[in-house]
Amino acid sequence: MESRTAAKKDKTTQQIGTSTINQKAEQTATSFSKRWNQNKKRNNIILLVVILLIVFLTWGHFYYSVDNQMNRALNAISDPGTNAGKYVTSTTSKVTINNRTVKPIQTYFQKYPGDFEDMKKGFNEGSKWEDYEFVPKGRAFLIWQRYKIQAEPSYITVNTDQKGMNITMDGQKLGKVNSNKDTSDTDSNESSNSNGQSSYSQSFGPYLPGLHKFVGTKTVNGHTIKTTLNSSDDEITINNGISNQSAQELLSSVFSSNVDDQDENFVNGQNNEGYKQLVKMFDGFQHDDGILGANTHVNVNSVTPLSGSKYKVNYQVKFTFENKNGDDDDSSTTKRIQVFKYNGILVKTSDQKNSYNGLKIQSLGHAKKVSESNEKED
């Protein structure tokens, strides 16, 4: 009986204990609910912030991973239609970096996809490719490491045959070649090339590398002449004229006994008046019994641009004749030398079939005798 009574008492005690715990739990929940409801707006905001922070950190970990940053940068740098300025940096603050200045890099890799693939491979291997490297650059939200494509700066050297030529790159003015006015880190010099013609050079920079559009302009004799060149090289040549040697080679080819075969070097070919005059003149030499032989030598003094494709050439031609003296019994000869000067017109054409890259004679000019001499030979 006592055992049964004790068991019942224990059961009752357990029930009372459980009830007490339940009551306390209910009281705690009720108290928490009351406190939550009292500050519901604040607590909801805190909960939302916590959730957003977790989402933000998860997103940032994925978005700013090295691989994803590299993919975004490479995709942008290979597409000229994308604004890629934010993906590029350089080793010097002297370089201006924005969507416009980065465009030549994009144009280069679009034109040369093989180089882009080589750079991409190098970046994936953690190595530098040519002037480009994928490097850490600052932090995003002070948390994640940010990466960019680092481009080594370029210094552009422009060579030209025109002193004072104005140079622009991608529509932006660089300056004048050999202008005695320094740009940042600019050198200039004047020299003579192998053709005996003055040449000028000047360096500009620093700038971002890439495929740039260079334009050289200069006003000569009231005409503005313009030359355009697309290049990714560090040294370029922009000539608004033609060399003395090129003009001399062309003129020498037509002041010869085989001028009949040189019609392709004249504007309008066989219908050109200069061509007709030379053919008639050399035919006369060959049919003159008093002329045993005739040689010519052309010397170009200067070539002056008149427009973007037309040039005035000042030159002299030395004619050396071996003439018979007297009747057939006299075996002596006389060397007769005549020098004439001309101001002719040469033009650049799109006809690449001749031997001078489209350079042709429009007009030989009028001959003016400079000197004449005779020398008798036994």
C-alpha cells in the first residue's frame, strides 16, 4: 500500500514539475512575444539587415572571386562596344584611363584574336603577357580584393619628312614634330636620311598601348595635306611627301631610250603630253646620224607637296651626246653636254601595277637650259 502511495506521489510531483516548466516556458514565450511586439518594427529591421548581410557577403564572395573578375575584364577588353575603362590600370599615374583611352586596346585584341587568346592563357597561368598583367588593385567595399588588367605605358615616336607636322592620335592632339615645344617626356631631333632628304622625329607619351589611329596634317602652299596611319607600333613614319630618291628613280626611268615602254608611269599613259614629247625626242636622237650616242642623268633637287596626293618636283636632266665631227673621213668626236631644269608634277594614284607604288608623272614641266658645253675628243 505504501509503495503504491509513494508511486502516486512521485507521479503527481512529476506532473506538477512538468506543469511548472510548461508554465515558465509559456511565460517566457509570452514575455518574448510581448517584448518583440513592443519593438516589432525595430526587430524586423534588424532581422532584415542580418538576412541582407548574409546575402551580400555570399554574393560578394562569388562576384569578386579572382576567376570571375578575370572573366569580366577579359570579355570587356576584347569588345570595343563595351565600356572597359574600369577594368584597366597602368604603372604610372601620367596615363589617362577612361573608356575612350582604353578603346585602342579593345580594337587591337578584336583585330588580333590570337594575341587575345595568348594573353588569356597567360593570365590563367598567373603570368604576364607582353605589356599586360592581371594584378590586384585596391579593394571592393573594403572587403574583397579587386583585380584589373595592368597595361605598361607606351611612348610613341613619330618620324616624318615634314617639319612642323601636326600629329593627332585617336582624335586627340599630340603636338608638332620638331616643334621646339616639349610635351611631357618629349624628345625631338632633325637628321638627314640616306636619300639626302631632311627627316624629323619626336616622341610623345606616355599613353596606353593598342591599335591607334594617327593623322598627320600640314598646310603647304595654301593646301592642307593629310596622311592617316593605323598602327600599334611604338615607332611610326608619317610622310606627307615622297622622297627625292623615289621621284628620281621614276624620272630616270622615263628619260631613257626605252621610254616607249614606260607609258604606265604617266597619268593617262600614251595620251600624256610629256610621254609623247619624250618618245619623239629619243626617236630623234636615234635617227640623227650625227649622234653616235646619248646618255641622260636625272638629279632631283626638291619635292614639295601641293596636296595630299600631288607634288611639285624640281629637277635637272644632264644630256651627254657623243657627236661626229665633219665628214666620214674625220674619226674624231665631240662630247656635247646640255643641262636643263624642270618643274614637273607627280601624283600618287591607286594604280599599283606600275613599279613605283602608284606614283606617276602628270607633267614633266617646261625645259629651261641651264648650261651647254662641248669637248672635242680625238
